[in-house]
Amino acid sequence: MRRRLSFLWLGGLVRHRALLLAATASGIALAVSLVTVLGAFLTTSQATMTQRARASVAADWQVEVQRGGDAAAVHEQLVHTPGDAAVSAVHLGQSTGFGSTTGGSSQTTGPGVVLGLGPDYRSTFPDQVRQLAGSPYGVQLAQQTAANLKVAPGDTVSIGIQGGKPVTVTVAGVVDLPQANSLFQRVGAPPQSQPVAPPDNVLLLPDARFSQVFGPVPGQVTTQFHVRRDAPLPNDPAGAYTKDSGAARNVEAASAGAALVGDNLGAALDGARGDAAYARMLFLFLGLPGVLLSAMLTVAVVGAGAARRRSEQALLRTRGVAQRAVVRLAAAETALVAVAGSAVGILGATVLSRTALGAAVTGSAGTLAVWAGVATVVGLLIAVGSTLVPVWRDLRSGRVLETRRESPAVGSVRLPWWLRSGLDVILLVLAGVVFWASSGNNYSLVLAPEGVPTISVSYWAFLGPALLWLGAAGLLTRVVLLGLRHGRPVLERALRPVSGRLAAAGSASMSRRRPALARAVVLLALALSFAASTATFNATYAQQAEVDALLTNGADVTVTLPAGAKAAPGLDGELAAIPGVKTVEGMQHRFAYVGADLQDLYGVHPDSIASVTALQDAYFTGGTAAEVLHRIQSQPDSIVVSAETVKDYQLHLGDTLKLRLPDPNGGAAKTVPFRYAGIVNEFPTAPKDSFFVANADYVAKATGNASVNTYLVDTGGSNQQAVAAQAKGLVGTDATVTDITQARGQVGSSLTSVSLDGLTRIELAYAIVLSVAAGALVLGLGIAERRRSFAILSVLGAKRRQLSGLVAGEGAFLVTAGILGGGAIGAGLSAMLVKVLTGVFDPPPSSVAVPGLYLIGTALAVTAAVAAVAGVGARGTTRRPAVEELREL
């Protein structure tokens, strides 16, 4: 009997309340699909971060044999270490310098490093050495060393040996060492003790030849074993870091001090785990509001029929149905919408994952399954909270017996207690306090100290946006309620052109229904603010990703000569003649000693550098980019310095800073006085640590050397790859040519591991759907629930045009108030999100990017949807005779 009653009840709902059921299930489907897609993206993105970190290192471990250690025993230990796929020995010998004689002149270098590599080393670690010229077999010279010695394959080079005779070898090829920083690291040394730069002079010898050269002087040789590992790692970079670093420490402990591990893989994972933490932050900041809005939309949809639902429950009670049976019927309805909404949501998430996020997500069926399960639980909770809980609450409170009570008189509806107590204002004040604390100079949302296995995440930073969201919603509710209560004359005048004599009745009806209208306006405003804040954050992220790529590469195309090399006469003119090139700007890249610290120095032409690259105000402290460049132009001896150097050397504006600039031709360093004129935080092609930027003309005059070794090429943002290819044809292997398309792939945060573009499209699509649903669906259901009121007005003589005008006026009020409120809330949330999530951006944005086209399109979509629903609703209220409508209702 119970089951039969449940089926009868559900059948009746499907036949007569199909629209309401579909709307409720749609709200659940939105939440389920959003949780599934964002969760799958998060999990797969973290796994891809781990994979990219693993692929970014040439040798996972560099195990250095310590003084007195047995190299053979260390090798044997590594071979039998679980997870070690390949082990290869590398010998590092110290040379007093290299020399050559070519073209009747002799060249010598300063101290250098000689590497001894086994025959299988380059095949085992292919990313460690890149062949530029000649044969890969035999003696190899690093590119910069070959340029310093002016030699090519086939020439001879002498190797200076401390305490021994020079050894002459024949060069077989010229190579590049892409990961020289890690290759020549001081194994086991802290970051601050690592070399400022890899050695300038490097020569590679086959292992057998190395033994012949350094056999008589073994004390000058260091032995390392480079290890490639294939041990499975957790998908999460933090877990992978913990497992890998633990294995490295285990090797050190087992060697009893004979070996020290340089954990390159651990260092890469160490950086990735911070990005993984930020990915979780983005999931919560950008995904959670969408899920909450879906839940609120579902509650609003169900709430639109609350009066009818209580009336039906009262009818069931009067016909002898027990309270427990009424709850069971509500539970059956809850199960129906939960199952339907979850099924549609999971199906939609699967389709979206395939079309927008690509194979990286869809290839992980397990990931989708896990998050589909989590999302189903979320959908069930939303269904219970929106459908079952109100029924249970009404039955407990006895409200089903009060359905015939007359509506309160106009003006008698009081503000809710939380508005009377000023909670909305309190929340906004607290949001400001939290935002001030979480956006300070020393604040970091994610703290991942290098070498420390745990990550600290300041989840309390969520309080700022959350409190702003809640407080702004409360304030908007207050404004709408007070406006509808005290603004009846204004509403009446606004309705009169479309509803005629019904304007007074219409304004009175809207004032009486102000709690429902306020909820609808706030829901629409929150949906629009979600769309605005999400779109603004994504647009700002895309803007800064492009800025970062341009900052890293320097310009659309950059040509870099080796240090000390001189450009061929007229090279800038030849580059400018390449089709598609707009401007070419030469830049000096040299080195300078401040005290004992060697830093990069960039000599630029302040009046023209901005014509080929973007310089943001955030790059400088103490003035805008234009002001700082003007300072360097008007005072040629001015120099801008990194903040770290200013702090270390206690500099004050106007101080004289004497730098020693090494002579690239091998002569004595020259001391050049500069005037400290400001702080530089970032600069095109510059490293992220300490460096200087000065006037190129002043540097040339002070050193007697005007040579340029970097050319920034502006292509107008197009044809970068074609221009780069032609530039390579001009300079050959003597220079490195890079374009911005390469830099985009290199500098893109690992947050983009799967497809941030696809995720952005999904988020923005959800935002539009939620906004349209909040405006149109709630309005449509409200009109449907008020058919009886419209029928009574029609019986009393209201014309069809007047009734349509009332519906249109209500829709116009909803759209106008929702867009204005959503715009204000969205602006505040956008600014707060960008500031709180500053760590996601590199470099931080000078200004927030506003996606005007998307925001206008969203507003138009909401307006069109509400207008369509208002039109359909108006026709629906007048298409049937009022007497028939009243008889049915």
C-alpha cells in the first residue's frame, strides 16, 4: 500500500508538476556536473604536474662520492636501489684553462671544467647534452667555450692541468648544456651557497680519454653517479616529493657518509607542490561558489511552490494520511529529482570533459568515477535540503494548517532579524579586515618552504571573499526590501505606461511580495557576480600568462649571442629586413661585481626599449615604468637595482654604487660608478634573482665597449615562428634564437597542466547558465504559481495588455536590480580574488583585466531570457478564460 501510494504520488507529480521537477533536477544537475568536472580537472592536473616535474629534469639524482668514499661500492649500492632504472658515472676535473691557436692568433680562457662521460651517458640522459655542430663522438666543447676560443670541429684545444703538462685534444663537436645549472651544482649545498652561474668554460671528454688526461692528478677529480629513476610516484606533487626525498635520504644513510645525493627530481617536485596547492585554492575559490549557487537555485525553485506544496500536504492530512506517510512521499520525490539530476549531471560532465578539457582528463576514467561519486553525494544533499527538509520542517511546525490564513497587509512584512541586527554591515566590515590582513606584504596564501615536506595553506583567507559574498547579499536584500516598501510611488509610475490602471495594484503586489522578489534579485545578483568574478580572474590570468611569456623571452623573437661574442656588423639591419619584423632593439647583457657578488647587468636604451617589449609598472618600485626609464635617460649614470641587493648593501636613493665590470676580452675589470635610482623587480630576459638595469650608452662610454649581444625583435604579435626561423638562418649556431611561442609553453604555470582554456570555457558557460536560470527560471515559476491572482484580476476586468505589462514590469525590475547588484558585488569580489590569489600570477598584475565583451554578453543573455519567460508567462496567463483557470486552480 505504501509503495502504491508513492507511485501514485510520483505519477501525479510527473503529469502535473513536470516543469517544477525538471527545474529542481536541473539545479542538482548543474551542481553535480560542476563538481565532477572541476574535481576531475583538479586531480588530473595534479598528476600532470608531477609528470611534468619528472620530465623537466635530465638526471633525477646526482650522487656525489665523498672524499674517502669507495666509488665502486656507491655504484653497486645505486644499481641495487629499488626504483633506479639507470646509473651512469660522470667525472668532473678542474682545468687551469683552455687554449687554442686559430687564424694566426692565440686565445686562452680562465679556469674551466672537464667532464668525463661514459659511452652510454648521452643516450641514457638525452636532455643533458644537445649537439649543435660536428660529430657527437669524441671531444666536445660547450658553445660559449668554442666562441671564446674561436674554434670549430677539427681544431685543436689544449687543456691546462694543475701540476701537470697541458694536454692537446682535437675537437669533434660543439654542444649546448641545457641544464647546466643543475649539472654543475654543489651537491648537498643549500640554495644560497650554489654557484651564481654555471662555469663559462666546459669541455667534454670520453671516459677513457678523461682517465688518460687526469690519471696522473686524481686529486683534482670528483666522481658522480647520475641516476634515472622509474619508481612509481603518487599523483599529488606533495606526496611525490615526500616519497622521492625519502628515498634519496635512505641512499645517503645506507652509504654511511660515502655518498651525497643531489635530488634534482625532488627540487622539481618541491616547486610543483606549491602550484598544486594553488590549484586546490582555485578549485575552492572558483568552483565552490558555483556549487553553492546551484544549491541556492534549487532551493529557490522548490521554494517558488512552497505555498502550493503546503496546501497539498494539508489536503493529504485532512484525508487521513499520516505525517510519516507525507514524509515518505516527500522522500520519494527527493529520490526522484536526486537520481535524475545526478544522472544528467554526470553525463553532462563526461561530455564536457571530452570536448573542453581534452584527453588528459577523459583518459582517467577512475578520476571521473571518483568525482562522480562525490558529486552524487553533493546532489543528494542538495535534494534533501531543498525538497525533504522543508516538508519535515513544515510538518513539525504545523504550517500546513495555516495555508488558508490571509496574506499580511501591505507594509506589515518586517525585515528579517539578521538585517534588523545589522549582520550584513558587520559581515562587510569583517570582510574588509580579513582582506586587509590577507593582502599584506608579508602574507602568503600558500607557503611551501624549500626542502620542508609539509605545505602551509592559509585557508582562513577564504573568509574575505566569503564574508564579502554574504555581506553584500545581505546588504542587497536590505536595499531591495526597503526600496519595494518605500518606493511604491516610483514603481507605480514605472508600471503605468505598460499596465495602465493596474499600475497601483501591480506596485502594491510587488511591495507585498517583496521577500520573494528580494530573494530572486539576490539570487540573480549572486549568479552575475559569480560570472563577473570568474571571468575577470580568468582574463587576468590569461593576461599575466602572456606578460610572463614576453618577460621571459624578452620580445616576440629574441636573438642571444654567447657571452663575450661580438655581433657581425649590420646584424640589426639584417634582422630588421626580415619580412614581418617591425622593430629591432639591441640590448647589452653583461656581468658586474657588487662587492664579491656577481650579477647580471642589462644595458638598455631607455627611449626605445618600450617599443619592442612590454614594461609594466609592477616591474619597478619607486615610480612607474615610464618614470624610471625617463630617470635613466635624463641621468645616464642612474641604475636600478634588485630589492635584495638594496637590502644587502643598505642602499639609499642617490647613493653612488661602484660596480666592477669584467672585460669580455680577458682584460682587467673596470670599476664604473653608478647612481642608485630605484628598484627593479622584473625585466625582460632577466633572471628572477638579483640583476641591474642601466643606460647602455653610459655603460659603453665607461667601458669603451659598445658591443650588443641580445636583440629584441618585435613582430607585432604575429608570425613569430617564421621570423625566428629566418633569424636562425642569419646567425647559424653562433647564437640562440627563441620566440614567444616557445616561452609560453615553458613559463606557463603548472596550473595549466591540463587545459586552463577549456576549464575557463566551462566555468564561464556555467556562470551564464546559472545567471540565466536565476533570472528566467525563478521568474517563470513565480508567474506559474500566481496564475490564480492573474485569473482573479482578469475576472475583475483587467485587460490582456495590462496583465502582460505587470509581468513585464516585474521582469524588468528583476533584471535591472540584479544586474546593478551583481555588477557591484562582482567588482568587489574580482578585486579581492585577484589580490588574495596574487601568488598564482607571475608577475603580479598591474591592473585587473575586465572581459567587457563577456560581461555584456552575459547581461544580454539574462535580459533576453527574462524577456522571453515574461512573454511566455504573459501569454500563458491570458490564453485561457479566467473562469476555467479558477475552476482548475
